[in-house]
Amino acid sequence: MFGEKIKMLREEKKMTQAELAAVLGVTPAAVGLYEQNRRKLDPELINKIADFFDVTTDYLYGRTDKRKPNYLTKEDMIKLAPEYAWLFEEEGLQYVELVEELQGKEIPPEVIKETIDLILKYRHLNK
């Protein structure tokens, strides 16, 4: 399973085995063996692959189909959109409920920010 994931991710990026090998600091032959599940990877290399392809190690191991789950906390949302931090003070419960609703869904942070912007714009127009 692991090897198939590496191959699929590499092909999605339209990379050759040699190009991936250069990124990982291994030989092209080693990448071929990884993709064929004929050579085990050390944990450091597994983490490097996950980081490069922006996926979790659980995804690489086939433990989940989600490549990169978004588990957002209150602090994450404040970092994502500092200008909205005041919502935690004035209308904290509604904002926290929104964050909880978005947790665990594969929604890119920029889409979440756009959604919050839209909500604020709509609320401003209806005041």
C-alpha cells in the first residue's frame, strides 16, 4: 500500500523517480524499490515524504483516505484570521460552533477565511 501511495503522489506531481530521488536524497533505484514495496523506509524518510507531498503519514500507510485533515482549534482560527479574534469575545459561542463544524473536514484554510469574510460582509449588510 505504501509504495502505491508514493508512486501515485509522485505521478500526480508529474515527477520522475529520479526527480523524487533527488528531493529525498536517495537513488532512483531506491525510489523504484520503495514504490514496489521491496524496500522498507526509515521513519525519517517517511516523514520527509509526507512533508514533501503535504500528506499525513497515516495517509501514506493507508490508515486514512484523508490526505491532510484540518483539525482547527480556536488558536488556529485566530492565527488564520487575526482580524476576527474579536468574535470570540462578542459572539464567541457562534464562532466556536463554526470552527467545530469545520473541524476534520478537508477545507483549505484560505476557503475558511473566505467563508468568514462572506459571513461578516453579510452580517454587516443586514445591520
